[in-house]
Amino acid sequence: MMKNEAILILDFGGQYSQLIARRVRDCNVYCEIKSYKMSAEEIQKRGYKGIIFSGGPNSVYSNNAPKCNAELFNLNIPILGICYGAQLIAVTLGGKVDNSQVKEYGNTSVTYNGDSLLFQGIGTVGVTWMSHTDYISALPDGFIATATTENCPVAAMEHIEKKVFALQFHPEVEHSIAGNHILKNYLYQVCGCKGNWKMDSFVKESIESIKKQIGNKKVLCALSGGVDSSVAACIVHRAIGKNLTCIFVDHGLLRKNEGDDVERVFREQFDMNLIRVNAQERFLSKLKDVTDPETKRKIIGEEFIRVFEEEAKKIGHVDYLCQGTIYPDVVESGIGDSAVIKSHHNVGGLPKDVNFSGIIEPLRDLFKDEVRKVGTELGIPGILVWRQPFPGPGLAIRILGEITKEKLDILKDADAIFREEIINAGLERDINQYFAVLTGIKSVGVMGDFRTYDYTVALRAVSTTDFMTADWARIDYELLGKISSRIVNEVKHVNRIVYDITSKPPATIEFE
Ligand code: XMP
């Protein structure tokens, strides 16, 4: 039996299992995602308050489709099936699923049966998000349809005595307008959850489980000063203290004072075993005369690993590597049946010459805003927790063309003024990413009575939620004017400022 009330999400390989988990956590209910193969005996033993069947990419009738164990319906635990999960309930309990000629995809109008416990308080019409071709064409015995759409006679169904519910649509997706309310009804009204789980419980539970897993062994962490690696390092540090060593490779391509800020927080506030490697000269010499953006990225990525390996070797044997991987970085879901959405590596590759017996990824199940909540819970200062995204190759890809120490210093100063003014204007949480770029352009200007021939700085500021698409931020002209005059007055060798007014696509957020 678990200490807390918990919901089980059985993963049938859908893209949204983690999103369902996230929505359940948003309702302050603890949940676990497990493979659909988990046995009924184990489920009963663990004392879950409810079971959610996730969606999945298969058709229920295809040969390799994951099946559900019919015994689950005899455990007296309320069940909610979503999309594929809903169809699986129908087929397992004797209903029928058919292939429709019409694929329902995207926002879809729906009519709810207002008597259903799931749909209390949301009215009888709404918009849900659908993504299916198969549909439930015949109800299993004892079930009633509780929602319909134009093309879908069973957009939801339930067997109230058995406490089995099914939704063809995805309540976890933002576009399903009453989705959160429906999930809340399931958790609180149907399963009887109280909703007293919070992020501080996540922190406590993670620390306990890391303690158990690591014991007296040693862990190494590559700290970048970014939100994810900082939060991951702090959790592990709380669990095992000085048995964690963090290596912070300062490649000299960080923003003004950033290296010192990172060092101060982790050394002074958290009293961590921290090794800061000041490798600016080393990176600059590798980057000498390099102008091609992809070559810059490659050199920096490789050099980063080399420096890390060298330092790790000096420490001696280490058992585990801690990484700040978060859910959007994870390639596939736990059961390996889901479609690969994207491949993303957090640290640009693992060190090859250091052997670890395992990897610790305490934030693997969390989304960015949840990581920030955990960071705040751990007492990490706002400058790190609310840090805007910053690319691994750092300022190297914000200096167009060759990188020199002089150019780096100019860019750091110009960027610091831009950021300071955005913060002074209270816009730092509204604009999702903002920075200065040192363009390769030099142009003629006049300062005092003298001709100048100096650099052009571009300012880039975007609003975005996913960083895949972005719009340029409509910063007030007065503020832009103030930033421009401060930069040209305070930073030597800059005589012109331009503001980037392209969205992504067709531009990217970074210039290189
Ligand atoms: P782009 O320029 O592709 O950037 O529109 C999208 C987001 O990704 C960040 N970015 C990177 N992050 N390593 C990273 O960790 C990289 O090489 C890298 N390149 C771009 C960029 O800052 C923006 O937030």
C-alpha cells in the first residue's frame, strides 16, 4: 500500500501519457506511469485509487496492438480510458470498434450528457480535441453513451456501477476546453481523491528514492547553470551531499558575470563539491578563424566533452552520472511502443572515456514549468530558476563570423544592458527569450565630431510557448530607444542598433 493516494496511468504507447500525468499532478494528485503489462495482482497490491488507460497509436484489432487484462475490471478500482484506452475498454468488455470513413482530428464540437458524474459543471456543449479514425460502434453491456459528436456516436461512455468511464477525446490536451474539469471530476468525484499532493512531496519522494538507489556511491554532474541541470544537481545534492561532484565547464561563452553567479550559488549557498574549469582560452583557440555556424557548434560540443572527461578522470572512480533530462527531451515512452517524436540530447553526447554504472535523471518525468516549481521548492535563486533558455554553444552563435575576445566583451556588455532594461520594465516573464547579437556588419557613424566605423548590434526578443515557432516581441518604441542609446553610449565599438522583426519561421530564434 502506498503512503499517498495515487493514480496509475497504464501506458499503451500514446504520445500523451506524460501529459496526462502532468494534468493529474496539476490536480495535486500523485500518479505513476507504468507499462500496460503490469499485472492485476501488482496493481491491487499497490492500492491505487484509480487507473487511467492512455491513448496509443494502434488500432485495437491490429495484431501487435497492446491488449488490456480483463481482470483489471474486477479490482473495484475506477477506470478511465482515453482514446485508444476507451476503445480497448469497449472491445475487452464485449462492445465493438469500427473503422470510420471520416477521420476526426483537432477541435471538435461535442454534446455532453449533463447527468454523468464526469461532466458535472461543464454545461452540455463544448469543444474537445480528437485524433482518431476508429470509433466505438457498439456499447458493451450495461454501458451508456454520455457524449456524442457529429461523426462519433460514442464520444464518451460509462458503466456507473462498475465505475468504468471512457473518453474518445483527449481531456489532457489544452484544446479540450473543459478537459481539466473532466479530469478533476474523475479524480475527486469518482476516485475520491483529496488532492493534497504537492511539488514538495515530489521533492521529498525523489530525495528518498535517490538516497536508496545511490547509498554511499559517488555521482558526477555536468552543471551548465541552466535550469534543468541546476535543479537536478540540487535534488541529488540534498540526497547524497558531498558524494556528488559537479563539474562546471565555463567555456567563456556565457553571458556577462554568469560564470561567477553560477559558482557563487552552488559553492556558497549550497556548499556543493564544485569544480569550475575556466576554459575560455582553450575554447577561443579552437574557434580561431572559424566562421561556419555548424562547425562552431561541433567544435564547442566536442571540446566540452573533452574538458569534462579530463576533469572526471582526475576525480577517480565515479559510479553514476546525473543529467538534467526533462520530459520533452525523452525520446520514447517507457514501453518502447510509441512513435518517436523527436530525438534530443541534453548534454550533446556522453563522455566516452568515463565509465558509469548508471545515469540518474531525477527530472525525467517533468515539464519545464514543473522543473521551475521544484527549483523554487529547493531554494534555488530566481536568477537560475527563471533563467531564459540559453543555447549550449552560448554567445558563439550570437557573434556572426569569427569569434574574438574583443567581440565577446562587446556582446556581453550590450546584452547585459538589454536584459537589465527588460527587467527594469518588468517584461522578463512576458518575453520568452531576448538577447543581443553582434552582427558581422561594421558601418559608418558619427560621435562627437568624429567619424566612427564600428559594429552593429541586433536585438532579438520573441514570444513563444514551445520555441518551435515564435513571434517577434512588440517592445514599446520608447523602451527600444532607451536601450539603443544606452548601448551606443556605454559600449565601445558599437555605433548602430537594429531590432529584429522576423518571426520563426522563416527566421530562427538564434542567428546561427
Ligand atoms: P532556434 O534558433 O533553432 O532556437 O530557433 C530554438 C531554441 O533552441 C535554443 N537553441 C539551442 N539550445 N543547444 C541548446 O541547448 C543548441 O545548440 C541550441 N541552438 C538553439 C535557442 O536558444 C532557442 O531557445
